[in-house]
Amino acid sequence: IKVERTDDDGFDIRLTDDWVPNVRVSKRYVELAKDKSYDPKTREFLQNKFRSAHWLIDAIEQRRNTLIRVTRAIINHQRAFLDRGPEHIQPLKMEDIAKLVGVHVTTVSRAVDDKWVETPRGVFPLKRFFGGGTKNNQTGEDVAWETIKQKLLEIIGAEDKSKPLSDEEIVERFKAAGLNVARRTVTKYREALKIPSSRQRKDWAQQT
């Protein structure tokens, strides 16, 4: 899917499937089904096959429309992400999008599976926009776990490398910002981001 900003500061969403051939019923068989010189059983056989073919064509089109509707709902929810960057991504569950679009949650799951979206912020898997979060005790705002990761990078990036922060100290920094994040969560995200432990981050050259 491709998402492009429009002149009125909105977003245009389209599928990049121009290279996919259209599925259609052969005209030859359409003509055969209309030919009254064929016996009733043959015509009935063709008509049944036509019904199956049209069902398939309709199913393909419905799937395309569902993907566009799901993507539009995601983009509308994650507008701050596109406007201001990854640190502003919002918590989002597939159940929320399912309710907005009016489909079952499994339909949303299938729609976004193995789908990628090109946005002004880069190319991402559609599943990237889903995730839980926590609440900021100071502002009452919902904060996505992805934002917590970005905050973790900022905290460690600004630390004194001669005295790197331990995971417990990082937890306290989060608390000071109104965010209750468990130490095990800090450790898990730090390791996922391939950030070494405080001892490994220490710059021994700065020691006197």
C-alpha cells in the first residue's frame, strides 16, 4: 500500500497492485453459455461455473477494499506518527480497527498479514502500527510501548558515559516523566534494541 500526503494535508491511500492482472471470465465461455443449441445440462454446468467464477472475482475485490479501509483506519489513528515521527505512535489494537471498519478481528489480522505500507516516514509492515501501551500518570495520555522504546534510547543517549545508568535508575527516570515501566521491561527493550548493560556502556577512558 502507498500512503501519500495530499495538498489539503490529508492522505491518499492506494494499493500498488497495477502489475497484477485482472481476473475475468473468458468471453468464449460466456458465448457458450448463451448458445441455446447446447443441451440444458451443459448450460447448467457452465452457469454453475460462472457463479463460482464471479464469487471469486467479488471476493478478490472485497479483499482489496477491506485492505484499503483497514489501512485508512490505521492511518487516521496514527496521524501523529506520520506528522511528527515514530516517537508519537499511539497504542492500537486490532479489535479497535475491526470495530471502526465493521469486520471481525480475524479479518483485520488476515488483511495486514505480510502487508507493507510506504509512507512519508518510510516503509513499514502494517503490523508495525499495532501495539499496547501504558498511561502517563502526569498527563493521563496513552503512551505506546514503541514510544517507551524511543524514550529509552533518549535516556541512554543523554547519560553520562562515565557513570552509565543502571536499569533501575532508568526506571526512576521513567517515573519522573510520569511513566510506570517495570525494570524487566526496561531490560527487555534494552536488549531488543541491542543496547549493552550499564557496565558495558561505561567509558573507562573518562575515569581518573
